[in-house]
Amino acid sequence: MSGGVEWALHCCVVLTAADRPVPAARLAELLDVSASYLAKQMQALSRAGLIESVQGHSGGYVLTRSSAEITVLDVVEAVDGATPPFICTEIRQRGPMATPAAECTTPCSINRAMMSADRAWRMALRAVSVADLARSATVETGPGSLTDIRGWLGVPARL
């Protein structure tokens, strides 16, 4: 999983606290990350329909729907894609002891184990929403943390 997933998830949590659109440069400043790299993550979230760009003087990014409706899996797939991390190459059909393709009618035990793990991972990520992450952040960093972020976002950016 790319580091962009972490950045994108943090941005989504921050957007839950915002009461107006947040420019990508402001998000990058808050998270102390590369603005150009973060912009790529924001574009991926936008292409996936999780956030949208609001144009104009007070423009920036907003969530497109309730944070309770956006799952961690939605963000992961927006940034890194939905391709499973394990791709079976049917190695059992190669080499001097190769199993004939006609005998390989079901996935091998390695493929089954990896696909099972992938399904469990996706189910776990699908069960956690951005709203859940925001609630956890409030518990972990204090009840005023998202309020503090909202206040910081309302202060003009440093020049």
C-alpha cells in the first residue's frame, strides 16, 4: 500500500472538521507533506467521487457525501486501485514437475489463502468509515482536536 493512502485518509478526516472548502496547499501545510504529491492523492479521491473541488476565491476540497458513507476501502481503492495484491501466475504448471493445465481446475492452496486474506482485509477496511476514523482521532488526540483543526483551517495561510 502506498504512502498516499495514509495522506488521503488524513485529508478525509480533516475534511470532516472543515466548515468550508479546504485548499490542497492548506492540507499539505497542516499535514507537513509535499503539496505536489498530496495534489495527486486529492485528484485520485476526486476521480473516485469521494471529494470534489470547489472553484473560486474560497475554493478547495469538500467531501461529496457524509463521512459515515465513505469507507477506508473506498479511499484505499481510490488511491491504489482495486487490483488484488496477489496475482497467481500458476507456477505449479512450470518446471520439470509441472502439473498439466488440464489438472489445474481449481485454484491452488496458496492462491486460496491469499484470496481469503484479501477478502478479509477488504471486509475489515469496508467496515471502517472516515467518520469512525474522525471519532477515533478525537479520542486519541483529545476532544477538541477536530475543533482545533477547524480553527487552524480558518486562519489565513502563512506566506
